[in-house]
Amino acid sequence: MALNKKPIHSEGGFAVSSTTVINDTRDAYNINTLEIQNSNFTESSKKSYILKGISSTTLTLDGASATVPLSNNTINFITTRIVGVNPTGTGHYSTKLESVMTCSSTGVISLLSSLETIIKDSVPSGQSWSATVNGSAANNRYEINTVRTGTSDAITWFAHVDVVKVLWV
């Protein structure tokens, strides 16, 4: 079946199909992943990601299995902001994880340090919710695992992850 694709255009900004990506005031929209790199320090960059998951799971980029990629031969400064909420909106858990991870030349990750700051814990009595960095994740992967116990409610988790990578070898 023939497919009519709309051209890329820049009238009033830059757009793909009819979805604006960069408007005429240089604001960016509808971007899946954003990478920032200083042209003076090309061995480092920053990427931001949004993850989601339900209940006890590994948070993903796509609702299936895609987790945050880490490049070989890097040290990574990772800041993750996470919020979990129950279906009625009466229970909340919000935390910030600051981690340092290395990724070897073969993709093996090592968690060097991790600091958790609990921002809000209003989890209903008898329940326990948590989010932790998976220090034994697959090669070249940064993963956040969530756990909820004491309820069968589908807890919805969202995370915003910033990864600053520096090539170190």
C-alpha cells in the first residue's frame, strides 16, 4: 500500500510531518530523548529520559523492555526523580536517586555510589513502596526497579532521568 509522507518543513520553526519539533522562538517540543553536549568538551554529554512502570517492575522508556542506555568506557552521573501514585490518588511516594555508575569497555556496569532522598512518603498504612537502582542490570543499562507490597493496587510510577556521561578510557 502506498504511503504519503509529509515533508520536513521549517515554516514558523522546524517540524516533522505536522508535529512541531522546534518553534520559531527555538523552543523544543515532542522530543523523545534530548542530548546536550558542550562543543569544548566532546568527551561528555547529558541526556534526559522519561520512564514509566506499573506496580513492582523495572521502569522503561517504552512500556515494554527498553531501559536507559549507557555507553562503553564511561563514568555516568545519574539523577533520577521518581513518583509513585495509587489509583485513587490518595497514596504518594516521591524520591530522588543520585548515582554514579561506570560502564566498562565490554559494557559491564558498576554502581559506585547511590544516594536516596525521600521527598514524600504518604504510602497508605500496611503498604510499602520503594524504588532502587539495579546495580546488577544488563550490560550497558541503567535500570530502576520498583516494588510495592501490602496491596494489589496498580501503583503508577514515573521517572525523569538525567545522565551525564564522561568518557574515561
